Amino acid sequence: MKYQLLNGETLDLSRLPKADMEFLIDLMQRAMNDEDYFDLDRHVCGQGAYPLKGSGRVTREIHDAPLFRAAEDIVDRVGIRQGALAPDPGDERVPTEEIVSVTEAAAALGITRSAVIKAAQAGRIKGKKIGHTWALLRRSVESYSVAQHRVEAGRAAHR
């Protein structure tokens, strides 16, 4: 089986073990079902992800492996389709317009930064932790509904 990457390079996946091919097929199906980019990204390179083969991080060897390269490409295509990534440097869309900080999200939702981080960690607000900073999808923040009784309880506690 051949797979063409976004950069035009073709990978030969015919030598991959059956389990690796099953992982890629499952990933492609999830991508076609328009699963969230950040969820798919964690599935490929997050803690315990199958392509990492037990490693705690993406090493050079893993990054260069056909399994990881194909999986990363599939996820990148979803990110482009969902507007989380720009397809190339010349693209007119600026992907950062779709991303908000924890502070911006907290102000928009009327909750604390800590509450936003907890919601992101739990997956209730879609985003990705990059180093010590969270990048949150604006659409996820806008669609997040805070339980009104919790907001009121929080405001009362701060009075």
C-alpha cells in the first residue's frame, strides 16, 4: 500500500505489521468521521499512543518511521480541514485566529483560569498543551456551557 503525504512524498506502507495497518485504517476512519483534531493528535503522539511503541515521547526514530509519518499526516489533514492548522505558509487563513489563551477563555466564560484548565484537561474544552501553555480552540470555548449554579457559587465565594 502506498500513501502520499501532504508534501508530495510517497510512503510504502506494504511492509508494516498487520497491527500498524489496523491502527492506520482505524485512524483514517476516525478522520473521515471528522473526529476532533486535538483528540486525534493525542491518539497519535499523546501519552501511551500506539505509534510511540511504549516510548514516553516522539524520538527521532519514531518520527522518521512510516507508521508515525502516515499517522501524523492523516491528523494534519484533519487539522487543516477543521481550521486548526494552515495548509502552508502562504495560506491566507491565520490559524491563530482560531485559538484563544486560558486567560481569554476564562474572561469569555466568566470562570477562573483554573476552571478553564481543568475543563481542557478533562477534554470538555478542546485544546492542546504546548509546553506549559494551553492553546484552546475558540469554537470549543464558545460552545462550552458552564453550569450556571457553579458560576453563581463561585461569584458568591469571592464576595
